Amino acid sequence: MSPRDRIRHLHRRLGFGATPAEVDADVEAGFEATRKRLVEYPKTPVGIAPDPQEFVWREGQDPDSSAPRYRAWWVVRMLTTPRPLEEKLAIFWHDHFAVSDAKVGNGPMMLGYLQTLREHAGGRFGDLLSAVSKEPAMMRWLDLNRSIRGVPNENFGREVMELFTLGIGNYTEDDVKEVARAFTGWSYADIYRDLPGDANQKMRDAIAYDRPFAAFSVTPALHDPGPKTILGRTAPYDGDAVLGLLANHPQTARHLCRKLWTYFAYDDPDPKLVEALAGVWKGSKGDVLAVVDAITKRPEFYSERCVRTRVKSPPDLVLGVARAMGVGRRLLESRPPTAKPTDPIPKSILDAGTEASTSMARMGMTLFYPPDVGGWHWGAAWVSPAMMLERIRFRGVRLGAEGTKGAQAALQATAPSSVEALAAAMLDLFDVPLEEARRAPLVAALDRGGGLKALASPGGTASLLRSAMPVLMAAPEANLC
């Protein structure tokens, strides 16, 4: 496997792919330097990053703080970020700590939950577990705010062990009951909804005072302070003590390391590999980036079993195509550099985030709306007949004349002398290793779209892409990473 191929593999698994020009720069920098830069993303400057609240304002209307507005912000962030692993981990944790606005019904709560996932995505798992357990969206989703002394609610107590930490079969029903008692008295204050005044002023006040829209709270009088026996240990546990016990349990290390390997590499890892990663987890006190770093150093990560064998998730596919087309780099040019959280985001940016998130939803992944507490079904489930049809229909994001300037420049830079050469350049741009013997349908589609002459203008390039993308998306290689 060449250094270039290894670098492209890193970009596909730790992010959303990379353009040929970006790969060229990374080849020059060297494989190890590229690997470290992608993994150690906190060291990379954020760059231009709109505030989520810019997406809620509408001219002459009340602010729209519904979950889809914040989802559009997140998608734009993924399209434009120089730190793709941050967002790739946020998606992982959104699936792991699955919370849906279908029940929460509160956009600001969903934003708070997402920002907690993003803030702690690559840090210590114990910190993330503690923070997300206290997020009002999580508490509302699993009824934790309804758990009081004498009438503990077991929903969160069960899922925190079954899904979030230990995994199925590593606890008892008595453990569930005792853990539920430990969390009694936990609740939240819905500050934004409970305050008087109109939505516009409440939103502006929250921004001006850097105030959360909802906040965790504890009512000691509703907490059960008695002794609880959990996983064979007896103590007057409260919620924080239980979370610490679970975060530091050896089985949690195995469960999470297996899940991280499956997300970034492949299914059913060898138990010895999982134990090796669990050793890294233990030595780093649950540091997620330390485990990801170890994953990217394993020879198995670059093996035939791993490379181009995993079905792309909807974000992988949609954002990979959009970033290859240069949509992210050009998208924020319409946003004034002095924009404030109380300024409406330009409509073109909001539309791009909405369009991309809608495409993902049609392919089976509606961010902020996982199907259940277990999150989404990954792998082959992404390419059911219905979902595959949506992939073939997908032609890109912002496929107007302005949105295709990046793709036009990238394809022109290769100076193709024939439609066959143009097809090769397009395959390289979108990182699709289609063998030459199987390129005839793509060449024919490019001919129908206008051929080399169409590449002379952004509008012509849009015509080329509309004609060729369905052929490209139908290829198995385009759907594997």
C-alpha cells in the first residue's frame, strides 16, 4: 500500500475524504505527520466557524430555534471544518448516546447535547459520560428528570449500563434497580421556556449573558441517600459515584474499544486486538484520542480486511462529495467576517446545510433523530434497495453554477485531453478506484453532459455532474471507504 493510498485511507476513516490537491500536500508533508495532524485535531485552529445561533434568525420573524436549524449548522460545520475527526467522533457519540428530538422536542436542548458531545469527543470518556448524563436532552429522553426517592425511574439506569458503558450481559436486574435509586433527585431547569417574554428577546438575552437554555439541577430532598449494592459493591452511591464506577470499569474499556475499532476499522475485531486497545484505554485513563491514535498505528487498520471494505454512512457519502466539489471552501465567503450570533446566516449557507442534511435523511440517517435508544444500524444496512436508489439519485450539494466552481477548477487543473481523461480526473477527485475496463458508462455519461467543452464554464460543469454522478454513485467503489 503506497503512502498516498494510506493517506487517503486515513482521510476516509478519520474524516470525509480529501481532494487530490489536499492529498498531494499531505504526501509532501509525510504520512506520519499527516496521521498525527488528523488525530491530534485540538492543535488545529478552528478557522471560520459560524455560531449556531446565526442559523435561528429570520428577517422580520421570530427566531426559529427548532432542531433542524441547529442540524443545518452542524452539517455546515462538517462541510467546512479543518478538524474532521472532531465531527466524525461527534457522530460516533451521537449514535452511542442516542437522543432524539422526536421525544425531546426542544431545539436548544438538542444543541446543548450536541455541543457536549463535540466538546468531549476526543477527551476522557469519564468526563463525557458525566457531562452527557447531565444534559437536559438526555434526561428528558430517558426520563431521568422523573426519577425521585421512592419512585425511581429505571430507563436511564438500564441504558447507562447496557448501551453506554458495560454492554449487555454484564449487569443484573438488581443492578438496574439500585442504579436508578442513585440518580433520584436529578432534574433540569428549562430556563428558556420558563422565562417570561417573547422568543426574540429571550434568545437575545441568552446570547448576551452567555446563559444556557436549560441546565442540570439536583434536588437533595428527592434523592435516595441510602446504601445501594451495585456490581457487588455496597455504598451510599449518588449519580456521580455510579458514573465514576461505570466509566472506570474494565468491561467498559473493552466495550468502548471494540465499538471504536468497529466504527473506524471493521466488524468483529480479534479479542486480542480489543484487549490491546483496552490497555491503552486503561493507561490513558479513558482518553479517546489515545485509543484512536493506537487504532491508526495498528497494521490491521491498513489491511485488505479494512481498506475500502466499509459501507459509507450517509454523512461519509454526502459530505465527502460536497467537500470534494469544494463546497465547504466557498460556502462561507458570503458570510461577513464580522458576523455576530444575533446576525442571520446568509440564506445560501442555511440552504446548503439543509440540503445536505436532507440528502442524508433520504439515505437513512436523520441527524438528531436516531430511530431508537440503540442508534442507527451501520454497515450493509445503509445500502438497502431503497437507500441505494437515493444514493444513485444524489448529484451533490449546491449544484448550481456557483456551487460547482470548485469541481470545475479541480477538473480543469488536470488538463484532460479526452473524455476518457476527464473520467479519470473525476474518479480521482471523488476517490473512486474504478478500473479502466469498467469506465465506459461514466465516459458515455460525461459525453451526454457536454464532454470537454462543458468544462469551460461552471454551468457546463454542473451539467457534466448531473449527467455523470448517478453513474458514479451506482458503482460499489463509490459507496465503500
